[in-house]
Amino acid sequence: MSIIFENLNKKIAIWRQEAKALVEKGGNKVLSEVTVAQAYGGMRGVRSLICDTSRVPQDEGLIIRGTHLIKLVDKTPEEIFYLLLTGDLPSKDELKDFSEDMKKRKQVPSYVWDVLKAMPKDSHPMAMLDTAILSMQKESIFFNQYESGLKKEDYWKAMLEDALNIVARIPAIAAAVYRLRFNKGNIIAPDPDMDITGDYVHMLGIEGGEEFRDLMRLYLVAHCDHEGGNVSALTTQTINSALSDLYYSLSGGFNGLAGPLHGLANQESLKWILETMEKYGGTPSKEQIKEIVWDTLNAGKVIPGYGHAVLRVTDPRFEAFLNFGSKHFPDDPIFKTVKSIFEIVPEELKKVEKIKNPYPNVDAASGSMLYHYGLKEFSYYTVVFAVSRSLGLTAQAVVNRAMLSPIIRPKSVTTQFVKDLISKA
């Protein structure tokens, strides 16, 4: 048994006792009040979930297990995954043990390639990824052990096995989706000696050198988790709360990630940037940016990559990508346009009273980074997002099962109930 199982076993006993004490001491404390507007507005801002892997204060941005993202941008996906699972960054020995364990789990069942090859040639890359993950359901350790009478207290151990297997294999599946869907040649087998980032880049077959590997490492870290209430997280954990295994759960969550209002935003942002550059014949001037901003707003559209459901400041993930671009390709025309837009758009959006957050989110820059290194197939960008988000989604599932969390089952009311409530008031 690897070190992470031993370390988690010790921590979970403490976490369970802490949660029990909190419920006993303050179980009647009110976390949130729900308004009619929130009920009709997608439960926006309703505090009703526990998520310890990350939090997103509106004035700070992503904080992973108590550490701000900006302090983690030099870490590897392996280190971040360990942090998400345990609450601690691994020591040198723990990281070595964890990384070696992950490398042993890389091999994807051969039938997965048959499934992908049998799909229509014009399938969406996310549909291919979701289907491949779901096709592996019979590999689930949790499902098989549950069928054999697994104790509730030990659910997390089998869930962790599934999480480790999925995270270890998803780069190979995602890379195969890229090569099959976009006619890039034969599937490239995983290298048992490479880390997650290096092997993903190797299997994609994109020549970008050390810089591209560094970008992908940053990309996988920056998108790893974003608390528990976003569509992919809530969907994954709702399915998992029914004790559906992680293959069912993650496939379902990724279906949500594929939505235009969630995981597709980076490609929409890049598309808008490229269209702007085409209109003005290159990087636009400040006055031209102001013009296109108001043309877009007056057409009833939003500025892609600006605004956020939670944040009220510049997304620190955007800052991380901006710093990367400034270091490695400051003269790239697209990147120069990203920077110019950032200098103008927030001040223009502040002039619109109903806009609560005029600042850029991660999607305002992330797509342009991939594009610079030759990954120009827009519909694939969400797959890269999914590879990263698998770290957080699987970690949340392990923690929830460790904490013996019950099935998620909020109460709904009818429109008539709301009418009666308002009339009585």
C-alpha cells in the first residue's frame, strides 16, 4: 500500500471526528438564507455544500487547501493532486512514492481504443472523452468491492483506487482523442517513466519543447479545482453521492463541463480575439478595442473571458497565464492583443451599471496560450480543461466518501408555493 493511503487513513479519523463535533455543537446554525430570486436564478450564492479541497473568495480567487493559487504555480499536477487529497503538499519521499504509484496505473484497457475508433469521425472531442471514461466502468474497484460487501467506513479506499487509476489514465485517453479526432496519426502509447505533464505532451505529439511542457503543467494546475458548486463539480458529486462509482460520476460531470457556459468559455474568448484582430488587421489600438467592446455590448452580447459568477477581482489564474506569456512570448501578436484588451476592457465595462465584475477570468488568456504552441483545434480545449479538472473532481469524491457524506437531495418547491409565499408576505 502506498504512502498516501496510510497518510489519508490517519487524517480521515481526525476529519470525521471534527465534522461530528461541528454538527453536535452547531448543527442548528444557519449557513444561508434562500430567496425566491436565488431559487429561480440557479441557486446562485446559496451556501449548502461542504467542499474542503478548494474555495473561491470573491475578492481573492482560487485557494487550494488553504494556499493561494499564485503560490502553487510552480508545482506539478502530482503535487497538486496529493494536496487536494490530503490537505498537505507531499514531502520529497511522499512525492516519489505517489508519482511511482501513478506511473504504474497508466495503462489504458485496449477496448477503450476500439470504442473511440468506432465513434463517428466528426464526434465532439468531449463526447469522445466522456464515452471513453464511461466505457471503463467495469474497471471500477469501488463498484466491484461494493458488490462484495464493502464497509461504509472503507468506501474512500476503493474510491481512491478509482481516482488514482482515472487520473493516471486520462492523459492517454485525452491524447488519443486529439490524435484520432484531428487525424494526427496513430495513438501514442504512454511512457512509464514520464510524469503526468511530460507524458501528456508526448502523447499529444505536439512539438513545443520545454516551454510547452511548462505551459501544460501550469494549465493542469490552474484548472484543477474550483470549489464544489460549479456545474461539473456539483454534477460529479451528486452522482457520486448515490454511490455511483467515479467512472459514472466523472463522465456525468464532464458532460456538464462541455456546456458553453462552463468549459467552452476559453475557446469563445479566443475566437472573439481572433475576430477582433481580423477586423482591424492585427493587434488593435486602444480606440479600436473600445469600439469593438461597445459594438459587442450593443449587440446584446458579453465580452468573452470577462466577468465571473463568483469573483469580483481579476482571476489569479489569468494573472498566472499573463505572467507566463510575458516571460516566454511577449511579442506574439495574439498575446499582445490579450494584454491590450485587459488594459481597456475592465474600465469600459465599469461604465455598465448592471455588470458586477468587469475583470478577466482565466478564459481571457488560457486559449491564446494553447494556440501559440500550435494547439489550434478549438473544440479540443475543453478536453485539456477536463484533464486538469479530473484532479479536483476525483479528490472531492474521495473526501466525500471518507466523510461518509449522504446522498445529495435538496428540496424543491412549486411555482404555486412561491406565489402563495409572496401573497402571504
